[in-house]
Amino acid sequence: MSDKTPRSARVTPEEALAYHMEPRPGKFEVVASTPMTTQRDLSLAYSPGVAVPVQAIADRPETAYDYTVKGNMVAVISNGTAILGMGNLGALASKPVMEGKAVLFKRFADVNAIDIELDTEDADEFINAVRLMGPTFGGVNLEDIKAPECFIIEQRLKELMDIPVFHDDQHGTAVICAAGLLNALELSGKKIEEVKIVLNGAGAAGIACLELLKSMGARHENCIMADTKGVIYQGRTEGMNQWKSAHAVVTEARTLEDAMKGADVFLGVSAKGAVTQDMVASMADNPVIFAMANPDPEITPEEAHAVRPDAIVATGRSDYPNQVNNVLGFPYLFRGALDIHARAINDEMKIACAEALAKLAREDVPDEVAVAYGRKLQFGRDYIIPTPFDPRLIHVVPPAVAQAGMETGVARRPIIDMEGYVQSLKNRMDPTAAILQGIHARARQSQARMIFAEGDDPRVLRAAVAWQRGGMGQALVVGREADVKEKLETAGLADAVRELTVVNAANSRHLDAYHEFLYARLQRKGVDREDAHKLANRDRHVFAALMLAHGHGDGLVTGATRKNAPVLAQLGTVFDLRPQDGAVGITAVLHKGRIVMIGDTLVHEWPEAEDLADIATRGAAVARGLGLEPRVAFLSFSNFGYPVSERAVKMAKATEVLDRRGADFEYEGEMTVDVALNPESMARYPFSRLTGPANVLVVPARHSASISVKLLQEMAGATVIGPILTGVPQAIQICSTTSTVNDILNMAAIAAGGLGRGK
């Protein structure tokens, strides 16, 4: 049910603490969005220049949305009285959760968010503190506040503040639940006005679910709410409060079992095992069961379907179909609300969000979403709610929310050009996360036996453990058993020793076959039988490559402990990895929402025109593998023949090679990098064959490729993936000596996903 609940992947306490500590404590930082380098910049940012927007806002307060970050800033606020389901652990302990919520806002909807933890359990103190911070933010997201205080706090703040105040534990769950229920009822052939609904769990989320469904047409007398003391009926006095009393009904049912008889819908926000198979069996035909308790549902889909094959079942878990996940709601609700400078998020906006989500689930699902989810998705009993991986969410849901806000009068600044707004949302999201998600999803599908060649390096071992525990496949670590055990224990991963498969060259039963294979390849290259034996036994890169060559693994990742060139040479004793064999290194560079491929960063030292055409072809293939339509630019310091240079000529000739080959992608050159990437600069050359900025950059030599990548990485903070070894027959990828655990894991995923495979 929640966006915060741990899922099926195993996470150790040590891993969780390391994630929150490295590379710097916490999960986000503040980065300036304007120049802050010269004295003039500082004069504009602060005194005296800042006085101008100050006066403008004083004269017209609405201009704060124009001159400050208020219009894209949400406060994520808690007092830690109901953390995750862990209980009242206090404001300070809630900070990691609130930071997590803040980065989810940014990740899914490009909303800036700051976490605020208030050290009070007094509702009036809490209300006053938040109220006084109103000028700072465009909206307030309340989180992890226990009932009934959460009801009091939210209601009072909505009355006092002129910005959206939204308690996600209540309404986020309600919106996603409503979206799924709309589709489940459509599949069941039932109407919300007619169905009998039973809800178990009379806390914040449960009450909000029922209230939203009633505002969408569910009839009060058809909705029965139950808590730990049984059905909430008219006349009950035990364990009651004003919020429960509002949903009391006239009924003879006193227990959940009584209420479930003949029910069309069950909604659970309670506890594991609260629903039995007998209860499910007593429901009406085609029952809808939303068992949303976390981490374990009230009844599992398997248990429910065993007695009612006609049931449509949703849970809060990602390892079952139909996950009710709050991350489908709150980022997009706030995105739409902020973009109209809304005074509130009202029921109509929540209903619009639910209806947009329901409609999206009925549409054809893009292939990249199916890949990320691990199966073909089609509207039906096992797909009634979109997945968080769906890239359409950002430009489908916020416009619906914004439209509802405008129609109900809460918009300070209505959107005039809705088509333009939709396009701006499409352009808003950084593709980095989606691309990495796609890489890992393809790898998870392949379930590869991944060979990690450098089992003496703690980074490699941690990556191998993450591979195994992340459900990516089997991790095969080349190393000595005792050494691996010691390093895992030092890293706080002692329990992972038994999970990894450690392969030691000293006692491998395949050594004779490896020796003969290597000797046969190298005997006419000055290597005798004894040398071949020593090479196979003593060099882990060679030994790991021999494992792969003999089918004793499905992929290989190495290079974290030695520089690329010698690693490539050692692997080349087993496989054909020379330039003339078709091998090319392509590096993906991601920065500020843009992604480019740069090649060759690994193999070709000084490529000529034919080689450059090969590099372009490999780069285009990698781009397509990442879901991009390739546009190749051959780079130089010259633009289309000026200034004249012998070194630029080969770049121009490379396009002629591709002409002869009939390449099926856009390409052009030679050109400078600004012409390749900047539409205004490109416009000076209207004859260019590129229809937009290039995303595959072919540079004159390996040294210029390396310089370009490292400069972007060090000076601009770009994310670098690669070099990706392409054009080779086996799933091999080479890391760099500066690779982090995540870098190694990414390269293993690229190897498993086959991004570099093929001649």
C-alpha cells in the first residue's frame, strides 16, 4: 500500500546503513540552479540585486511563484508518531523516511521537496509550526502521523493555509485504491453505486478510502467498516470516535466474518491474516479483494484464488500483480496542483487522479514498461493499476489533476495551453533513472550466471551479493574461499558467504579443458603449453574468460582492479576482442536530463574512416538498446570543411562510408560539439541531415573520447555508464578502477542484458 515499504529484495542492516551514509550522509543535497561564480552573480543572487524581487513580491505576493522556488517546493512533514508501521519512534527517527519521500517527489515528478521533522506530539503546536512556514512552500505533504491527531492536524491546516495540505497516508492510499477499484468493478460488470463494500481497518488510510469512494458514488448504507473490535454499527460505543462514527451503519453484522457474507468488495488496511478463505468463499460472485496490509496482506492472492478463482486481487506488494503503491499518486497530484498554483487539493482533484490512473491502465502498455515489469501487461484481472515504471504517468496524471483544480476554482494561475503543458511534462523528466531501470529489468529477466572475476576486491564482492540478493541471477565469484569469507565478514556481510558460489582456479575440475583450449589458441603466438597452463591458473581475468568460453557462466564483469588496456589484452587471449574483430567501446554519459553515447572509449586507438563508421554503427545499436532513436555526429574542431584540416577529413569520409553501407540511422559530420548538441548552433547549417541534437558522438581518437568522458564526469558531475564493450560474441563488460559498487552492478546488468553482444 505504501511507497516506503520494503519489498521482496533482501536488504541487510549493513547495506541499508551504508546506502544512507555513502558517498555523503543522507539522500539529497541542495544545488544552485543559477550561476554563482562571479561577483556579478553574487550581487544578483543576494545584495543588492535581490532587493528587486523582494519589492516585487511585497507589491504583488503572487509573484513569489515567479521569482522563487515556492511554486515547485513541497514540505514533507512528520512528528514520527506512526513511522512506517514501526510505531511512535519520534521526530528524529523519522528523518530517513521523510528524506526518502522527498527524493521520491523529485524522482517521479521533478518536484523539489524538503523534509521537516517537528519534535512535538501536541496537535496545536504542530499545526502552528506548519502554518507559520506557509510562505516557504507551494504545498505540504503530511506523513507518518498517528490517528486521530492526523485528522485534526490536516483539517485545521487546510482551513488555515492557502496552499495544498495533503496527508499521504490517508489520501494517497485512497486515490490508488479508488483507481484500481474502478477498473476491477468494470471487469466484474458492477457499478460502484450498487456494490456492497467491506473495509477492515478504521485508521487514517481506511477512513480516507471509504470517504473517497463515497464521494465517487458508493452508497453509505452499502459500506461496512470494521476494526479490531468488530463492525462499526450505529449504536456501538466501544472504541469509537467522531471519524468512525461518521461511517457507522444500521446492520445486524457484528464481526468481519458476518460482514463479508455477500460482499462485492473487500478493502483491507489492517493486518496479516485478518481474512480467512472461508470469508472469501462467502463473498458475492466476481469478488474484488484489495488486501493492502504491509508487508504481508490480509490474505494472499494464492489463498484467495484457491477458493475463489473468479476473484480480482490487489495487494501492497510488488511481487504480486496489482500493487496499490502510493508513488503512483502523490508526486503527480502535487505536480498538477503546483503547476496551477493551487490553494488546495480537493476531492475533485483526487478523483481526477484516480480516474486518470484507471484510464491509463486500460491503454496499450509500452514495451519498455513490460520489460521493466518482467511480463507482457494487458488490461485485465492481473493488471488493473499502472506500474510505477510507466513513463506516461508524468504527462497523463498531472494534466487531469490540474484541469480538475481549474474547474473547481482552486487554481491561482490556470493553464491556458494544455497541449504545451503536456509537452513540457514529457520534457521535464531526467531519463537516467528510467534507462538504468530498463537495463536492470532486462538483466533480471535473463537470470544470468554472472562471473565476477575479481573476488579479492570488497567492491566486487558487495556487487556480487547485491546481484544475488536483488534477484538478478546467480553470482559466481573467482577467488579463494577463505579470502572471500574474510572480506565479506569485514564488510558486514558474513551471512552472504553461503549464498555466493566461489570458484577457485586452484581446485577447478575444468582446468584440463581450459588449458587445452588456451594452448590451442596461443600456440602459434609464442606461447608453449606450460605458459598457457600458468596463464589459466594464475590470471583471474583469463580464468574467468575461460569459464565463460566453456559455458560455465553466462556473463563476465571485470576491470575494477586493473586498467582497461591490460584487462582487455588478457581477455583477448581467450576471445577475439581486437578492433579488426569488430570490438568497440561506447560510453553512455547522462547529465541534466540528457544522454549521449561517446565512442570509441576502449578499443580503437586511432580509427580511420572505416573504423569510425563501425564505431557509429555500434553507438547507434547501444542507443537503440537504451530506447533512443540514434542521431550520430562525427565530431571535430571543423564544421563541414572549415577550417580545413587533415585530421577532420577522416571524420567527413566516415559519413561517406555509412552512405555506401546504407546505414539505417541519422548521421552527419564533420562538426563541432556545439553544432552537434545545440539546436541554435545547428540551425546555422540547414543542410544538416540531423533532425535534432545528436545523441551518439563519434570522436577522432580514443584519447579524445577518454578526455571528453572524464571531463564531463569530473567537472559537470555527469553519470557515466561504461565503456560498454560492444560487437563481441560473449557477454563481457569491463569496469574502471574507480568503479563504485553500483557501477560494477550496472556493468554486470549491461552484460546480462546483452547490450554489447553481437558481431
